[in-house]
Amino acid sequence: MAKMETLGPLAVPLGNGFKNRFAGVLAAAITVTAILLPPAAADSKAERMRATDTGIPGTTTLNFSSGSEPWDPSALFTYQKVPGGPGAIEKRNIAICGMEGIEKCAPAGVEFLFRANFPPYKDESSTNCIESFWAVDESGMRIQGVMQYQLNVPDRFPGDIERHIPAGEGASIWKIPGANGSGSDLFAVVVGQAGHYKDTFSSSRSVIDDTFASIQPVEIHSMSDPNFNFRDLGCEVFDTTLCAARESFVAKSRYGLKIRFQDLPLTWFRGRMDQPEIMITSSAETRKIVQVVASPITVPFVTASAKWSDFSPTLKALYPGDPEYLRTSFGNAVWGTVETGDVAFIYFKEWQPFIKDQATAMKSYWSLHSINFDEAPRPGVLHVDHGTLFECSAGVPLAGVVTSNALVYDNGPPTFNRQTQTLDYKVAAPHFTNAGEILLGSYNLKINSEVARCIYGFSKAPISASIEIIDETGNSRVATTSVSESNGYLNLRAGGFTYSSPLLKAKLKQPKTIVANAGISPKRTPSITITCVKGKNTRKVTAVNPKCPVGYRKK
């Protein structure tokens, strides 16, 4: 029987591992009170807005946008040396494999990188595919989506089941009539995985670095139209013949995806969505089937311009290169930045004098990404006698999901704070929307109850929790919060708080166990430490019953 788990800049590095290398290559559920942000008004101009050069000499423009935008197409590639004579400087060219696949693409022993956008479901034997897409309207009626066509991308490539490399194909366009009210009823659906493979890896299989999914209303434009303008349209996805331009989520519908995976090794997810419900099923064929249902969310987009001479010393230090070059040539450039991690928070703080604490536009999103613990710099602080968040999540099909409408947020799961005994999560955003209204924050944390018990060393007794929002001055902010435990998960939700850089603190509690014989301490099961390896990576896991994380093996 199937086992089911339910859970009702370019200026800086894009993260360790695959994201860094790929960026340079390719241009359950809990019912709560109504603290969900309303859907965006239909605003194609806002959805398609991008940072542009001001044209003013010596001016630099910041592009502070969500990194969840999915326009990167499928590609399987490697880096190969460029032939040269004796003493020639070694150079490396990108080799795109395409439909010839790995076998004919490059010599054995090289490392391959891939981004694979999944195709729609074909038959029952299909894996790494989109099985279905639907909407649930305000009345609760489910409206099934119909796949209209699949984009024909030039660098698509065949999958390799033995090496655990998914096939990379074009994104697909689906139609759900009436689900988006007065907005577009066509949706670009992008689901897939990114990773790397080398045939000398000890496991002889790929390593999945990112698992992603996104849905976006779109309007279709032909690239053969003489009035076609790629930049102005802000294509969500595209191929050689058409552009699917972003449109807004308008109606209060929720949207769902059912996806088949060969591998789903990552157990924490982050999302641009609200009130997510996620279900993971392990089939008899060891296939992972994931269902996600959530509401879209509105996220600020920020762009600003400034002269190099007006940059603070801290801001100047964030940009690489020779200062004189930057002073004279760096202007009239557009620089992006990632939306997660400590560096992103520094960028946000140092650009605030130019941002004026106001969003440039508000964009709507429905997207989900896995969190790779190898990329998260602070996966958890060791708690006395208990494991870290990484160790406690090992082997759990779905450890947790974090979602927020913040412009900037932590790039891992919440950090366990040893001193305060809280799960802490940092977020940041402008205080106002582009219309001058106060931007109200939203935050969802759903965490597997057993993972939470492992972190805190709790017993099987029920867990209670509270959420506190602390502003930059250390004062507590008023917010609407909701906490519950159901279906094996703790559900914590906060909304209605204001930005710019609050700290979200979730504290878990459990009644103290009454010991029958006073003065006699209960016996404690000793912890065991094992060593786990994955290629060159080594991790130690300490727990009462330690298990290696998915992808690792016991040494």
C-alpha cells in the first residue's frame, strides 16, 4: 500500500552548488481567519515590469525581484577545455548536449549540469512529469485544467532513468476556464528539477540540487508579430515561436498540481504561496507522487537607481571589481540580487535610502522550491543533547514548508535558537506598496511534528506553540496568528504584521512530565553518532536512532 504524508545579484553568488554554475549559462490544511492577502488586481504592466537603465550617466540600477521566476529553459550541459597550443591559457567552453544525451556529448569523467522542465503526463508508466493541474474556486468547486500545448525548446534532452537524470522538455500551457475571474484563463506551468552528475560519483547517479514548481496566468504572443517586443512583454516562458507574457492572478481561487518524480530527496520547501497543502505518496514503483494545493500571493517588486558616488562604503564593497572601473563604467548598468540569505538582507538595508521603503510594483506568484541543506548556511543550531534541524529532518518524506510574501527571507528552514528555544526566521520588505498602502506581511510554517519533537527532545505528548513578531527595535509587533497540530504536522501562521525587517519567532512548548517517584530522575536513552557520506561530503548524525539523510549512506 502507498505510504502517505500529508501537510494540510547576479552581482552576488546565487548560492553554492548548481545555482552558481547554472546562472552563468542560461540568460491537513488549516482553516484560519481571513488574513490571506487579497488577489492582485489585473495589472499586466506591473506583472511584466523589469528594471531598466535610466540613461543618466554614472547611474546604477538595482533589480530587486523574486528569484522564483521560471523562464530558464531545459538544458543538459558540461564545460569542456578549449584546445590550445603549448603554454596557452586554459579556457572552457559550454557544451550543450541536447538530444544526443550524455553518451555522445562529452568524454567520460566530466561533470554534467542539468535543468529539466518536466513534460505533461503521457501514460501510467510516465515519471518526472505533470500529471494534472486544477483550480478550486471560491465555492469549493474543482475545475480541471486542460493542457493546450507544450513549448518546443531547442535544448531539450532525453532523460536517463539509470543515472536518475529527468528528461528536459518545454514548459506547458494549460487552460482552466473561469478559474481566474476576469483575468487570463491560460496558465504557464513549469515543474522540474536541477542538478549535476558525474560518472565517478560513488552512487553513479545524479544529485538533485533543486526541485521547483510554478504556475502563472499568461497571455500568448507570436514572435513573428512585427510589433512583438520581448522586453516589454516580460515573457514568463517562451520558445522559438511564441512568448507567454505574465498576467495577474485575479480571482480568489486556489490552484493544485499533481506531479510524478523519480527522486524527491529534499524534505524542506520554501514557497511564494499561501496556506499550502502538500501530500507526498510513495507508489509501489518507488515513484514519488506530490500534490500541492495553495493560494497565490502578492510579492513586492523593487527597483531603484543611484550614483556610485552616493553608495555607502558597505554597499560599494558588495560589488566586485576595481573601484575606479565601477566609478566610471559601472553606471548605466542593471544589477540583480538574490532574494534569500544574509547577503540579500545587506543589499536590502544598504539600498533602502534609494528605495524609499516603497515597492515599485506588486506581482502575483504561485511557486515552490526545495531547500538544499548543502546550500543553507545555517541549517540549525545544535541543541543540548539533541540533533540539528538537518539531522532531525533526515529520512522524513516531508519535514516542513516555509512560505512568505517578504521581498527578502532566510534561505533555509527556520533556525533553532538555543538561547530562546525558538524557531527563528528573518524576513524583510518595503513598508509600503507601490500605491502607498501599508504592506501587510504573511508567514506560514508547517513542520512535521516528529521533526519538532526531535529538535526539542519532546515526548509524544501534544505540542503547543506561539508566534511572536519582533521589529528592528526589539519590540513585539501586533499580528494575527494561528497555531494548531493536525495530521502529524504543526501549523503556524502569522499575518497582518508590517515590514521592514521583522524577526519571526515560533516557540514550541510541551507540558512537563510528572514523575511518579519524586526525586528519581527518569532514565534517558543514550544518543548514538554515525558518520554518513555522499561523494566527498561527510556528515555526522547524532540521535537515539540515527539515520543517514536521503542521498547519504552510512560509512
